[in-house]
Amino acid sequence: MAAACAGAAVAVLSLACSVSAEDVFCKSADCFEILGLTRSASAAEIRRAYRRLAPSLHPDVNPGNAKAAEKFKTIANAYEVLTDPGRRRAYNEFLAHPEKFGYMMEFAKTSYAPQASVWVVIAGILTAATAFHWFNMRHVFYSAQERVRESEDYQREVKRLIARKEVATVEEAHDVIDVDFGDVRLPTPSDLLPLKLARLPLVAAKLLYWAGHWVVAYKLLKRDYTEEDKMYLIQQKLGLTPAAWEQLESKERNEYMNKQLWIDSEYAAFLQRKRIELNRSGKGPKRRRRVLPRESLLADDSM
């Protein structure tokens, strides 16, 4: 707590004119006497004296006590004067030769301004952001679930299951029907922001390693792509996430691999063939979605 008090004694500069040198330091009081010290006190003795006096007078300990706050301000100001080497030399000079000072113009006067600990502020912001992120994920998931369950396709499937007596109630149908929401899901402990931040250095290191490997292996050494990297390139061209890629039928994935769609020229030819087929069929706008990233039930329902 003493460290917090020391950190809370922040100096705020304000300009003043035509005031006595006493006001620059501890007004009419002796800075050393305020801390119960002699003028020969060392820096360590000054710190110990401050830590002994300040905690019990801190505004956080005495909320609403104006007298304690004023005394704490006086102690904090004396501590600031005596722990700053330049100001202590000036103060010693003032004590030894007060007649030399007279009046001081445009000096910097220090005053106490309590501040919250930086770490407390950071912890508060992180806690609030984590709570918002957690409840937002839950809200998005349940909203998506509700929209899907209200869709015509889903309602037909529920009626079909009940008609065939595979389930007895709508609630049982909800448990039976497996709906893939893609990246939309309920949050897990791994989604907590503090854990994500803790994993950030590892994720960044893996990303840098992957990018370096890609440049060296495929740009500089001109090696052939691995099967995994071929699939990655196809996913990028089709705009598919890894989860969406896995949802495709194996036959469809194999077709894309056999057509070598990771090669730019082959992918361009593939798109051209699809455009021709769609134009001939007269169903271009509807069937075009089969070669673009697949949309989930949620996306279909929201259109």
C-alpha cells in the first residue's frame, strides 16, 4: 500500500507569479520537520519516513476526511521536494540563504493530484472487455440459433421427424437436428481475453515461422506445394474457412484438388467454365453460389 501511496503522489505543474520562495517548497513549514527528519537525512530515510506517515492519511483510507487529505497533501509535497535532487539542492540553498531568494517569478508549483494505479485501470478495462466479449458471443450464438429454428427448412425437418415418430416433441427435434453454425458458437474458457492475450506471443511466433517457411520454400526455393498447402490455397481462392472446407463432401474436395485449383491459371479456367455452364443453364444467379464460398443456413435465412 505504501508503494501505491508513493505512486499516487503525482506532481501537477501550474504557473504562478510574484510569490515567495517558501510557497515553492513547503510554504512556511520546514519540509524536513513535516517528515520528522533532520536536514542531514538521506534519501532512504526520507522514503522510510514517507512510507510510515502517508498510508494512514491516504484519501482512499479516509474518504471524505478533508483534514487528513490536506495533511497527506503536505506530506506528499515535502516528499516530492526532498526526493528530487535538484529541488532539494534549491531548498537547502533557500534554508541557508533565504535572503537571496526574495521573490521568484514564473516558478513551477507542485500540488498533489491523486491518480488510480495504472494496473488497476488496465485490469478494470480488461475485465470489462472480457465480460462484453463473452456475453456478445453468447448473444450472437443464441440469435443465430433462433433464426435458424425459425427458417422454413428447419421447420419442415422438425415436422418430418415428428410425423415419422422419430421424436415426440419439438424440443426433442432440436436435440436431434444437427445444425452447423460455422464459426458462430458458444464461448469456452479458451475464448477469455486474458488467455487469448497470453497465447498471443506464441500465435505471433507461429505466424512468423509459417510466413518465413512459405517465402523460403515456395518463393525462393521454388518447391512444390505440400498437399496441406494446396488445400490452403484452394480455400483462399474459394473464400472458405478451414471449417467450411471440412464441411464439403469429400467428392467435392477431391474435385477441386484434381483440377489443381491452387494454380492461378487453372483456377481462372475453372471459373470461366463455370460461368459458361451457368449462362447456358439460365440459372446463373442461383447456381453461381455453388462455386462461391458456401453459405450456412443462417446466411440463407438472413437474406
